[in-house]
Amino acid sequence: MKVRHKVLIVDDEPHIRKLIHAALTRADYATVEAENAREALEKLKEERPDISLLDLGLPDRDGLELVPLFKQQSDTTLIIVSARDATDQKVAALDLGADDYLTKPFDTDELLARVRVALRNRMTKDGGVSMVRAGDVEIDLINRIVVKSGKEVHLTPKEYAVLAQLAKFPGRVITHEQIMAHVWPGEKEHHVEYLRVLVRTLRQKLEADPQRPRIIGNELGIGYRLRFNVEGETEEFATGSA
Amino acid sequence: MSDPDRRDPEAFLRQATQEGRGRLKIFLGAAPGVGKTYEMLTDGMQRLNSGVDVVVGVVETHGRKETEALLVGHELIQRRSVHHMGHQLGEMDIDAILERRPQLALVDELAHTNAAGSRHPKRYQDVEELLDAGIDVYSTVNIQHVESLNDVVASFTRIRVRETVPDSILEMAEIQVVDIPPDELIERLKDGKVYIPQEATRALSHFFSKSNLTALREMALRRAAQAVDAQMLDYVRAHALAGSFAAGERILVAINELPSAQGLVRAAKRLADALKAPWSAVHIETQRSLAFSQDEREQLADNMALASRLGATTATIPAPSVTDGLRHYVEDARATQIVIGKSVRSWWFEKRHGSIVDRLVREIGDVAVHVLPGEDSTQSKKAGGQSLAQGWGKPADYLWSSLMIVAMTVIGRVLVEVIALGNIALLYLIPVMFAAATFGLRAGLFSGLLSSLAYNFFFLPPTGTLTVNNPENVISILVLLGVAVVTSQFAARVRAQANLAQSSARQNAALAGFSRQLTASASREELMQAICAEVSRLLSVRTVLLLPSRDGPQLRAALPPEDRLDQIEKAAAQWAMDNEQPAGRGSSTLTASDWLFHPLRTTRGVLGVLGLAREDAGQPLRSDQIPLLMSLLDQASIAFDRMALEEEMLDARQIGERDRLRSALLSSVSHDLRTPLTTIISGMQELQRQHPSELVTAVYAEAQRLNRFVANLLDMARVEAGALPLKVEPTDLFDAVAGAVHDTRQSLQGHEVQVDILPDIPLVRVDPTLLHHCLINLLDNAGRYADPGTPVIVRGRRLPDGITLSVLDEGPGIPTGSEARVFDTFTRLEGSDRVKHGTGLGLAIVKGFAEAMGLTVSASNNQAPFGACFTITIPQSLIISQLPHEDIL
């Protein structure tokens, strides 16, 4: 018998819970619902969900406070689901340990894709990924080799560091801070402009059309995301935050 | 007005030396115990709380509990102990402060004298050193410690303080008056809340009398006002704003009570115009001015009004003589040219008194004197006759003089048996001196003549006749007459000076009372009533006060209560408001009005006008009342200004409150609209997959559109609320464009989007979210107007002074002439019958967001292929160039 993955839906709006529930059920996930922070923490303990979808605007507590609690009290994969204008909040949630985020209003297919990515990352865990394919680019994380259309691409160590950081969690958004902490370890002050320059040169080396990047996606004001291939198909993620 | 030549170099220098220097703020009090230290500590605590690095250099709490409580939380710099004459003294440790380098130091009692052996003898010198080191200083001082006021204060408090602070210190400081009403201060003194050193208790109890405190308070307020004026003037001069003075010529015209003075005024005006110089008109008020007839006063007022209307500043200066007055005024006003009229006095008068022109030319160096011929001598003769008639005095004066002489004659007849004849003559000095001193020169001469006749007739042998045998006795008669002349001259001069002094004392008292009344007013209405009541009382006139409104001047206060004004009065009031000049009766404009209107001028323009009229519809003002009225108007304007400032502060608080409410409302609306939309949109998508149909697709598209409208409305509300919170970060324009293109793929269906940005375009510093919204709106707009199937181009170009990012479409373009208007709220492109869906907000949001980031937007038409072109220009200052590429890679 196939094990159904369990998803915890935390949102104070019953309609949204119902909608997410319908989408997840269609994709054969088991769901648990909570309408406030107190209930969410209870369900987290009792139900041990694999994935948690957390709305930041909860009636009894700031959703941001829940992020570290979720990570401490369980090994659930945490996806933030919140309204758009809160770039700061999203970055804060990601830096506090959330695994991904989704902007309201969202496409249910998009939601399912994020859940799939989260589950895959869960199974392989940190460092477990050894080979990632994105478009016609292959990233070998063990031998530190990047191949495009069968030809090896020469990357500088810093370029590789950026790409590897994205490839370790393919499909997941990685914040600027998280990337920079790996590329320039030990430096107190990070310069986003340096990261932007690195990403630009990476794109010139990897992308078919650097003007319309398809491999390294930008998340407005938050970070980058690597779009990768699953069973020969490229997962299509929305860029931007609107 | 920004002609750099007009800047006053000195003022500019003063401003410049303040840059990089610490700023000084002085809490000025009228007397000990008003709460200066308390105020300073409170203010300091606020600064501390707002993140300023504050230390307490020295504070004397004198054991006051509430003051001590305020020290909690402050960092105190340990005092340096000094041994002085067996006492252990704690002085401010200036080196410790300099080493600690705070942003702001609190230093109590600026006038303090340091103990012997300190670096500086005076604490204000310590403070200057702190300021030089770039440290801001708050300090406190009482008004009696201000050097220039020290004497004045001592004269009425009978206490002279040794510790003074030079005025120059006050001039560079921002002054805050710590003010409590005298009654309250006396109350505090009684409650023991004011620290008084033991040994000074008795002396100080006199100091704390109500009248003293009132006067001190007045002085403190005036000093503060003066400082504000001076700083404002410095600012105006340094920035060469309107009304600032040229460094060059300055013209002065002397005005008298004759109609011919108007010619002088006009001549001076022409001269001033030709030299582009400021000019003033001055009337020197001498003893002679007291004897002016009503007509002469009115003529003088007319002359002054004319000068003022032609742009002169006017002044009336009391002085012993015209030359003295002019000389002083020339020095004060630094005039370079004087215009005066040729005297219409007879050659004989000039021989005797010397010509004013000659004396002016002799006494005033370095000034060009223009002498113009006077006219209209008939007027002056008439005036002369009148003043002569007044000099004759009343018949009663002569009667009293005669009676006294009769009395002296009777006494003399009794005493002549006992004393020598020559001494009898001395008796007659009494009535002569009395008459001369009391009734004036002519009565004195009359008494002298009568006395000598009486002496001659009753006492000099042969008695009973008017013949004189002994030549010695002739001398007695001459002495009597001489005494009469000399005494009366002296007495008259003393009396005239006393009159002048008295009137100026009255005026000062009136002014002081006036400003007290105004200070007491709590509201604008009360203030206006108080102004009317006080001016009415002091000048014995009816008063009205009008403020500008959309339907012309509006009556706001009056005494006696007046409910309406005629059309002509309203016109005069309007004119006075518009031209900032007096109008109405007694001025030179709209004289048919019964009322005289004077504008209330402040630093922020004309506030309103004050109208004056007499019950009998006569001339509202005498010329000698004009200076008083001017002072009253000044005071009233200051009071208005103060009240306006208070209201503004209140407004600012209210605006803050309103903004908070608005953003709370916005976020709640945003949440309330978005939540159901999220469900609808996501639900429709789900439905589309499970049961695809045209209806579902249509509903989904509409829901998306609604979502975009809501987003736009919220964005617009944010733009209009002003002060968009920016989160600027280095942004790659490729990312910005790619994101926007991706998010608008639905509205751009059927159009190919071509991204044409140079590969090495530099990074820019913008708020990526705001830029994203700008691009989305421009692409949306292109999608709406572009002809079907045509491409939409996003073009990025590097220019020498910036980067342009353009969105081009092929469509109807923008109607000629409305290129700028398209960015206005709710403007849609007309001139084409294809009205497109849209809120009319998109482009306004683009403009609002772009400008918030420091970018500019423009719209134009592209020629080949024809279509609209919207361009966002990123200025050079926001472009990140010169990145160390080698280091990064």
C-alpha cells in the first residue's frame, strides 16, 4: 500500500483551507487543517505532517513567530503561503528556516509543484542530491562538474558556489543571504550587487538566452531558484512575486 | 532673487561658520525656578530616546526631586573636583566630555563662573570649546545674566548679578523660552520649590515681586523674539531672498509736515529705482512736532503713507534736533544718500539757527546729500501762525502771573522797612521764574516786564513814577527780564523732553500691556477679539479685524461689535490685503472709506487686515499715533504667528495620526478584498482544469482583472499617501524585465515580447518590487493598445547620464499634446474610439512609483513603426558602475 504524505494546512480562512484541501486530495495527499496558531501547534505534535502550509496572518499569533517553533518541534517541511506585498516577511520567514514560500493568490498547480519539490528535497535531504538537470545543463555536485549540451562549462569557484547552493535544493527559493553566506563565508557585510554580477555571468555561460533566463529564476527582492528537470520535463515556476 | 551678488557676505559667513560646528540651544528663563533645567533634561531625554548620543556635562538639581528624577537614564560625566579656598568644588570636566565625544552635551547654568584654576574662567567658554569640537550643547540661562540686559534688570530689581553671558553667545543659539506666569512662580517659591541660597533669601524676596517677574518675563520673551528675528534675517540675507538688502546704496528721505514733502518722497523713490536701492522715509520728531495742528498731523501721516506705499520703510524718530535725528538714523540704517527739502524758512531764521542743510553736510561725512527746492510756502506761513498762537498760552496764565506779582508787591511793601531795596528785586524773581517755568516763555516775559514795572513804580525812587534815577536800578530791571527769558527757555526744554519721555513711556507701557493681553489668548478667536479691544482702547478708535477668505475679506472680530462693512470698506480692506499696504481714510488709497485698514504682516505673508475708524468719521489716526499702531500691529502679527505655529504643530500630530489610520485601513481593505479573491481565482483555476468551459475561462479572466484593479487601487492609495516606504537594492534590469514579462504573459497574449537590453547594462539601485509594478503596468498598457499580432519591445539603453528603459508598442500611439497628461490619474487615451479596459490608474502608478524611487517617466510616439513609447529614465546617481569584477568572480 502506498503511503500517503500528510500535509498540514494552517489558514484562518475556511474557504482557502477548503480549496487547498481539494487540490491536495486530488493529488492524493492526506490533509490536516488548523485555523489558528494554537491549533496548528497541537496538530503539528499529534499528526506529524510531512509538509506544513502556513499563512503568516493568523488571528492569535504572528505567523512569523511560528516558523522557528515549527522547525524546533518537528521535522516538517514548511512552506509559507501569504499575500503579496510582504517581501520583508517572506525573507524573514525563509531566513528563520522556512523551506519555501508561495504568494496569494496562487495557482493550485503551482502549489502542488511546490509540495512535490518539498517532498523530493525531504527524501534526499541536505547533500543527498548528487546530480541535477536544468534544461540542457547538468550539474554534478559530487565531482563539481557542470556540463551544458554535453560540453563542460568552465565556472570560477564563486560562480560554482552560487550554482551549487541553488542546486542542492533544486526548485526551492534560496535567499540572497543564504547564498552569500556560502559564497563569501566569514564576511560580515554582504553585497547583493556582487551576487547579481555572479548570477549574470553564470546565466551568460548556462542560459540559451541570457536576456530571458530559464534556469536561474529570480525571486523579486528575495533570492533565486533553480528550475530543474523532473522526468524529462522542466518544472515551470512563476517568477516574480505579483 | 537668486543673484549671488545680493548675498550679504557677513551673514553668509556666519552661516558657514556654523556648519561643522556644534549647535547651541539655550533654555532661557525669566527668573530662577521657572523650570529651565527640567525642560532641558526632558528635551535631552527625548533626544536620547530618539537615538542621539547624549551626556550630562553638568546639572545643578539643587535637590529638586522632580529634576533629580529626570537624571535617571542619563549618562553623567563625573565632575572634576577643585579645591578653592578650603572648599571642595565640582566643576564640569570639559576634557572628559571632549574625550567621550557625545553628539549632545547638557550643560546647566551657562553664566556660571568656574573655580580659579579651571581652563576657562567662564562656563560659556567651556561651551564654546565643546561647540568648536562639533558637539551640540543644551544650556540654561536666566535673562538677568544676559550682558546687554544686566544693567536694565539691575535698575529695577536692585540686584546686580556678576555672572553674565555675552549677547554674541545668545545670537548664535537657538533660544527656547521656558515660561511660566509670575503668579505660578511666586506660588512655587512659597511652596519652597525654588532653590535660593541661604545668604540671599532676603535680597531675593524682593526680586520675586510680581511686577519684577512680569518685567523679566517680558524681557525674556522679547529677547527670544529678537534672536529669532536676527536668525531669520541672517538666513534671508545669506540666501538673498526677497526683501534682502543690497550691499550697495541705501536712500533716506527726510519728511516734514508740509505738502511739498510728497515731492521729496517721489524724488527719493525715483532715485531708489534708478540705483535699485532700498529706501526709507523718516520723520524727525522734535519739540516743534508737539505743536503741530491737526491738519499738519494729517499731512505728515499722508506723506508717510505715500512713502510707505511707494515701497519705503518708514520711521518716526524722536530727537532733540532734526540734524541729530538724521545723523543717528543715517548711521543706524547705513544710508548712503539723503534727500531733503530746501528750507522754506526766512534768511533771518537760517542766520540765527543755521541751515539744516549746512549742518547736515558738515556733520554727516561720507553721505551724498540731495537738496530739492521746497514749494507751497503759504502752507508754512499758516502753520507758523498757528504755532505762534499756541505759544501765547491761555489768558488764565497771565492772570495768575499778575496776581502773584501783586502779592509780591504787597509783601515787598511790608518788608521794605526791614531789608535793603536791592533785595526786594529778588522777591520778584519768584513770580517770574514760576510763570516762565509753568506757563512758558511769553508768560515769563510778561511777568518779567510787569515785575520790573511794579518794582520801578512802587519801590524805586522816585516812587509812584516810572522814571529811574539810579543807573544801578536799570540793571535790576534787566536782570528780571533776563531771568524770565533764560528760565522759560530751560523750563520749556525740560517740559518738552518730559512730554516726549512721558509719551514714550506711555507707549511702552501700552505695548507691554498689549502683548500680555495677546499672550493670554488661548484661541485664534480670542486673540482677534483681544487685538481689536486693545487697539481700540489704546488709540481710542473703533476697530475691526478681517481675514482673507474665498469671498473676499471676512469680518472676524470688531469693537464695538460691528456686523457689516460697506462695499467701499471691503474694497479698501481687500486692497490692503493684496498689496500689503495701508488703505482707506488717512492713507493714499481708497480714501473715500471711513475706515483705515492696515495689513497684519508676518513672515508667512499677510494674515489679515486691521481696520480703524473714529466715531465721528474723522481721520482715524494722528501721525504721532502711527508708530504706536505699527508696534501694535507687529505685536499682533507675532502673536498670530505664534498661534499659527502652535496650530501647525497640532496639525502635524493629527496628520501623523491620520496616516497611521490610513495605512491601517489600507492593510485591512487589502486583506478583506484579497482573501475572497484568492479563493475565487484559485478556485476558478482548479475548476478550469476539472471542467474546462468558456464560461469558466471568462469568469477566471474577470477575476484576474478584478485582482489587478484592487492591486492598482491599493498602489495608487499608497502613492497618494506619499512617502512610499522604499526597499532599495542593487537590481539587475534583466531580472526586472523577465519577471514583469512573465507576470503579464496573459495580458500580452498574441504579442511577441522582444527584450532588447544591452548585455553589459549596469546594475541599478531601485526598489525591485516598485520597478516590477511599473513595468507590469507599462506592459499591460502596451498589451491593451498594441495592434493584434504586433510585437511589444522592451528596450534598455545606456546614455551618458543615465539608463533608459522603454516599452514600445505598435498601435494608435498617444494623441499629440497629451504626452504629459497620460500619467494623470484616470486619464485614458482618447482620440481613438477603441476604449480599452483599464482603471486609468496604471500609468499614474508608474509615475508615482518611479518618482518615489527618483526615476522619471515620459511618453512619446515612436515613428517607424508608429506606436506609443513609454520611457523610464534612471539617473546616473542610481547606477552602480565600477564594480571590481575580478574580485567578485
